[in-house]
Amino acid sequence: MIKHWSKEHKKVYSRILLGSIGCVVITLLITSTILYMNFTSIALKQVYRSDSNSLNQIKTQLSTMTETVTSLSSQIYYDSAVSKLLYYADLNIYDVIFAQQQLDNYRASLPFIESIYVYNAKSNQFYISSNNSRSGIQPKSELDDDGILDLFMKFKEHRPFQPIPRTYNIGSVQTTPVSSYTYLCYSVIDDNKDLNTAVVVNISASWLGLRMDQSEKEISENNTFIINQDGILYSSSDKQEMLTDISDKTYIQKIIQDTSESTYFVDTVDGVKSLITFTTPDSLGWKYVRITPYSNITQEINEMRYRILFICIGILLLGLLISLTLSHSVYRPIDKVIRKFKTLETERRNHQHILKQDFLRNTILGRETNNAEVLQQKLHYFNSELMVNNKSLIVLIRIDQFPTVLEKYKEDIKLLKYAIMNICTEISSPIFQVEAIDMGDDSLLLLLNFHDPLYITERDSLIEMAELMQLSITKHLKLSITITFSPVKESIEQCILVYKQVLEASYHRLFKGYGSILFSVDIMNLKTKEYMFPVHKEKQFIESLMSGNAEKARSIYIDIVGEISEYSFTVVQLVVSHLALTVNNVLRTLKKNNAILTLPEFDTTFLLPNHVETMEEINTPYFKMFEEISEKLEEKRSTKQEDLIRKVHQIIERDYSNSNLCINSIADELSMSPIYLSRLYKQLTTKALPDIISEMRLNKAKELLKTSECTIVDIAEKTGFTSSSYFYRLFKNSTGITPSDYRKKRDPLQFCAASEKK
């Protein structure tokens, strides 16, 4: 066909051919030259980025280790079993063994812990949990780790919970050198004195060394270490020990003097040309350094240079062949132009989608207010087929178990929501014009516009559509969704006004469960019902908590909460919040009475509607708190109950002759509720407190009847009885005889004579 081309066509063809060949040749030459000249520099940067990322990972691991040790140290410090080691000078062997086991458990929970010390200044003893035979008790004077004593003397120079690199010897007979990072957690009553108590956690330096070794697997000759701002080595290696001063080396001086961000440079290290990468100082002032031999980096580069030359030549020849074959066609450049236009159109469409989503979301949330005419114009601008004045309704879709879904999909959560919107749009589009909106968090919204204004939608058809949506999403995405429908409105503007009602109705998923289908009109009807909080049940609830009866408190709580499912969500929030306040008040009362000292206040942040999805999520913290209160009271009750009974008996023994002695007077003296005191006493002794008072008075009366000549009336008065007749009746009920007959029994002859006279 070329022979039929015109001269002009041949000219164009020649230009296209020569231009194509020239572009290919020039591009390859320039590209190969640039690659050849700069490949080494690029490789150095790649190695630097790899080394920098690896060093930052080590820095993060050390930071994470510090956070973990900080949490562990605080947990040890406030552990009720270990605290005995910290504060008591004399301990029985069982407390020591139990506390030592606790320390061993803490140490075993983290693989990088070399040992844990607990120091008690009162007893001058160290309680040690270690990976070797050092575990046990060591007096301060015989401690095999003398380095820790130096730290204690200079404890003000070190911040708590910060790693202190050190090397020390352990063992009394055969010493073993150990390198570790030491974390201090201590207590000082007087700033001018020594430590009172301390918890010391030693982290094996070899553990961090293992992490460095793992990061050096790609290049076996790498050397990674940590230095401080003075050039002291803060990590151990095969070449040098921890705390070695290497500040005299030239490359170390460059690192110390460089105050810029993480960077690299090439220098000679021990006679070997090397790439030296280091990071910015962390919060401790430590710098992380890696040395990579230069030859390891450039070895493959030198081989690749020749490969690149052969590849470039091959590409050049192939390019020439392709240019010669295809240069007579102008389709390729035209196709590129078309593709470019399509790309621009796609970008515009995506940008248009984002703007459309923002507009619809702001309109639904009331952030942007427009009249019907303006709203319709904007919908047309965004190519939406919705008609503002047509019958409409909104459907709120909430993803069930959203925190778990968010954790699973992370960065792909928007793509997942987009898939849900597509599925729901496809299912509802045969009946409605649809716009799907991402409302953020776990919520999606469908704005449905009727195709036919005269079409009447029954509730059953909406339920059928919702079930089909749920089934499709479960099948394709393995997710569960809860769907809430608004009532059908005459226009989109009216639908916007009921969005908050629909959102509030969706919160009733708490009671309906996952995968439920809700109608806001049903939930809003609940607002007309008046709710009366059961005060009498609350009193029983408080009494159950105060007495530590977790089962009864749980049962009463379930009764109270079970009644609110048929009320508005506002009632639900108020009742649950009120119960949370009640629990906190009980906790404060128990703390005030020294019944419980260790439990924190009840955290109520989970009560926010966006934080919970089911009643189980609300109930679980309550039930857990009930159990904790019960356990703490049970622990306290073993000693406190005995003290209470002893005090009550002392008061009765002291005041039995006082006619005013009663439950109220005893309760006032003990600062307790009479009802609570009576119930608690009977629970502990199986006897009623008034019976004990009467029993004490009768016993004293019997003694007086046997040992004194006082009249019966005087004895009744001396033993606290306000009425002699009541005394007679109670005495006879208790002994089976009258006080007079009881007195006569002390002199049998007199008793017989009296009987004969009768």
C-alpha cells in the first residue's frame, strides 16, 4: 500500500518513523546513561531507607518494651500480694511464697525480662525473681548485684520507668557478667532520704540484640548498635561490650555532631569502606546506628551495569522493529489521546462523586439548608434522578459489630461500604430512584424516591426488600446489618426532617439484636409512654450491692433494665446512666466505710449510644462490677465481721443495764444503719440482735437472783428492763419458772418449805 501513498503521506510517514526511532534511541541512551551514572546513588538510598526503617523498628520495639515494662512495674507495685513485700518488715512464709510466685508469673509473662527485684527498706531485703538460681531473698548487705545499690544511691539522677543500660556481675561464688536495661519504680517519703520501696525490672540486653540480629539477616556483615549523645555504647554485640566508650572513632564523632534528621554517609570503619546510617535521637537521647560494608551494596550493582547495557541494546533493537512496523499507523497516538481524555473523565467523575456525597450528607445532617427549587437544581447538577417533590423515605443501614469489622478491614472499610451501597441500590432500584450516602462510622443511608407517585408501599414489601439486602450482604460480604425505615413522606425535604428520629430508632438494636429490621414510627410511638423509675427496686439493688450479694443485684438489675425496652431511647439512656450513678454512689459509700479501698469508680463511657450495639455490651461491665464488689466485700468481711460482732457484744456488755439500749443506739454508736446492722448481725450469727440483748439481761438477772438479796423489781431495773411484768414474762418464757422460784432454787430447803406452804 505504500506505493499508492502520496508524497505528503510518505513525508508524514518518514517523519513519524524517524521521530519514533529518534525518540526511542535518545530515550534509551539518556535513560541508560542516567541509570549507569546514578545507580550506585539509588542503591545507597535504598539501603539507607531499608536500614532506617529497620532502625526505627528497633526504636519502636524499645519504646514498646518501655511502655510494657512501665505498665508491668506499676501493676507489680500495686499488686496486693507483692505490696506486702514492699511495705511490711515481718512477713510469714506463706505471704512470701505467694508473692514470690506472683513475681515469677509476671516475669514469665514477658520473655525479655531477665529478673525482677522488689526492695523493702524496712527489712533491707531484696526479693528476687530471676531466670536462674538467684530467685529468692537476698539481704541488702549480701546482694550479688552491687550495681543496683549504686543506682539506688543516685536514684534522683534517673527518671522512673526509663531504661538504664548497665553491665554487672551476679553470683556469690562464681560470678557471671550480665548486660541489661534496668527500669526503676520507687517510692520516697522524704526527698532527702533514701528509697523506701522499689520495684526493679531488668531487661536482658541480649533480647534487643536478637532483634537487631533479625533485622540484619539480609546482609550478614551488618553491625547495628545504640549510642548515647556522648558516644557510649548502649547495646552489646559480638565486637564490643555494652557501655564501651567509642566516642574516639571518627565516624562516631560525625554522628554525635550531626543534629539533623535521620541520614547517612560513607566513611571508613575499621579499615573497611562502609555505609553508616543513623537515626535522630529518641526521647532518651539515644541514636541507633547501622554500619553496612560498601562492597556488599555495590557488588550486585557492578554486575547489573553490564546487564543493563545488554538489555538497553535489546530494547533498542526491539523498539526499532516496532517503530518500523507501526509507524505507518496513526491509531496509536490517537488512541493515547482518547485514553487520556477517558482518564480525565474518570477523574472528574470520581471528584464529582465525592462532592455529591458531601452535599447529600450535609443536607441530611442539616448542615446545608436549601429550598426545594435549589435542592432540585443541585441534584440535577450531580446527575441525580431524585425528584424533590416525589414521595420519599430514608433507610438507615448500620453495620453490626462495627469495631470488629473496622479492625478486620482497616484501610478497605470505605471500599466495603461502597460494596454495601451498591448491593442495596441494586435491590431497591426496581421500585425506587436511589441515592446511597456514607454517613460515617457504621452508618449508611439510602434516600429512596418513588418512581410512581401513586405507588403505595406496604410494610411487608419493605421488610421483604430489607431481608433480601441482608441476605445478599451476608452471602457476598459475610456481614450483618441492621436496617431502620422512616415513614413515607410527601417530599425529600420532609424526609430530611425525620433523620434524627430514624437515627434514634436505630439505637433500639440494643434490644432487637443484630440483623433486626426497625421502623422509626414504631419506636417514636414509645415516646408517648410515661416511665416511672422503680425506686423500691433501686433500694433493694443498693442493699444487695452493699451486702455483696452479686446474684441478687444482678437479678434486680435485669428486672429494671428489662422494663425499658418498650420505651424511648432517652429513657434507656437515663435509666442506665442512673444505675451507673447508683453503682458509683455505692462504691463511694463502701470506700467511705473502708469496706472497699481498691476498686476505681465505675467507668460510664461505654454508655454512649455509638459505643454499644447490644444490651450485652452494657450489661457485661455492670455484672463484672457486681462480682468485683462482692469479691472485695467477701475479702474484707472475714476480718471486719469479727470486729463488728466483738464491738456489738462489748456495747451490750457495757450498757445492758441501760433501758435505752437497743438496735438504734448500737447502730448510732457504730455509725451504721439500724436495718443494715440488724440484718448483717443475724446473717453472721443466725441470731437476732434484740434476742442477744434480752439474753444478756436475763443472764445478769440470774446472777443477781443467785448472789444478792435485791427485790425482783430492783433486779429488773438494774438489768435494763423497763417493766417488771415484762421481766417476769420473759424470764418465765426463757427458764420455765418465775424469778422467785429461780431464787428459791439456790436454797433447796427454803424452796421445799415454800412449796409445802403453797
